[in-house]
Amino acid sequence: QVQLVESGGGLVQAGGSLRLSCAASGSTFGDYAMGWFRQAPGKEREFVAAIAWSGGSTPYADSVKGRFTISRDNAKKMVYLQMNRLKPDDTAVYYCAQAGRVWYMGLRPDDYKYWGQGTQVTVSS
């Protein structure tokens, strides 16, 4: 069973930065793509960024491209999301997720099997 635990959320002013972390359990972490999603009140969960099992591919949502950076450390079983130049529209609960299949990276929530509990990010104007 895989467990994912996010941390690093909080309240920040517009233009500020936060770094989210996701700690994963499981012996085959390095075989799976990882993703970050977010969900704002009254909205559907949406894709933010993903990273391939090797870290060689990192797609981003257009809304965060150039401001957010996803990375991973397979030895530590960690995934990170560096968020810069934050905007009020970035306010949401952010979730870390592990892909449902080895060596496969998707951009939809249905492509991911395991989810963390989420961490709140609030950006004030």
C-alpha cells in the first residue's frame, strides 16, 4: 500500500513563493510518474504538473507554466512543487498523486491511483 503525505502549504501574499513536499512510501517509487493536482472550492480537481519516473519529462498546466517547478528525489521518495510568483487564482487544496501504472504518465486525475490528503495553499491579494 502506498501512502502519500503532503506538506508545505500555507498563507502567502500574491507574488510570494511556497514549496510543497510529498513524502511517499512503497518500494517501487522510482517506477511511477508522480503528479500534483489542485482543487479550489466549487471547482473540479485540475492538473498542475507531473514528472516522469526518471524525472526526464515534466508537463505543466498552462496556468502555472514558467512559475511552478516540479522535481523528485527517488532515493528519498520525495516529490516537490516549487511555486513562485503566486497569484490569488492559485488558491486551492493541492494534492500529490502517484500514477496507477508503472512507466506511464498521464495528465488526468483518473490516471493516478494513490492520493495524499492535500495541503491548503491560500494566496492573498
